[in-house]
Amino acid sequence: MRYLKGTRDYKLVYKASDDPELFQTYSDASHGGCKQTGRSTGGFVTLVCGAAVGWSSKRQPFVTLSSTEAEYVAAIEAGKEIKWMRNILSEFGYPLTSPSTLYIDNKSGIEVAKNPEHHGRMKHLDLRFYWLREAVQDLLISPIYIPTKQNVADLFTKAVQPAVIQFGVPMLGLTS
């Protein structure tokens, strides 16, 4: 309730941009954050014109065995949002010819998405989780490393310090 009271005057503000990339997506996970179940929380946010248009924060449906796996599963959820954004923008007359950027703060998760040689560490995952590799190979999604302190999706995965919130609020396009 304190959060809601403190943010009731905030609003999303979209701004014109010269950035050729129509949208950006950030993904993050908090490995094993739930003490009762050991499940991780994954989150993502998609920004258009400097403000959030889509976001999610969900406990993952199964226990992940490493932070790499948790980040990869979160990236898959973000990748599905990217796929949807690409489709809707195309329907609106903005077909995308270059890969859409997915910012991830875990280098190992990015390598798993890019390189099938990492299959041995992830072969226990259900086959439906391999579509992200295909999307990367088909140049629809480009996973890019971003330091944790610059990853606005961090706000969606765990309780964070007020300084992190103060950093993330303007990145989400929120102003008072």
C-alpha cells in the first residue's frame, strides 16, 4: 500500500525518438528466490518510445538448476513478447527487417541462446524451450549483454533497494 500511495501521481510518458529500433526488451531472473518452493522469478519489460508497453513478473513454473537456466527461461518469456511485438508492428505497417534486441544480464544465458554447443548443460529442458535458439539463428532476436545495474527488468524479479527503483522509474518512462 505504501508503494501505491507513493506512486499514485506517476504516469507513462512516450517520447518521439530517432532510434531506428522501434522497441527494446529487457529480461531478468532471480534464481531460487522463493524460499518455500525454490522456484525462480522471471521478468521482462518492453519499451517503445522510451516507455513501458508490456511487462511481466512471474514465478517460473518449475525449479531451475542454475542462474543460467533461470535467466534463459526468463529470456524465452521475453522472446515471446518480442515475437508478438514484431507481429503487431508488422500489422500496423512497420515491418522489422533487423533482429530485435533482448537485453540480458547473464552472459551464460546469452551463450545458451546463441550456441547449440551448450546443449549438454540444458538438455533436460523441455523441447519447447529451444525455440529461442531458433529465433536467434533466424535473426529475429539478438540477445545482448547488459550489466545488472543497467537492467531495468531487475525491478520485476525481486525486492530491490530504493536507489534501484529511483534508477528504474525514469527508464520505464514514468514521470510524476
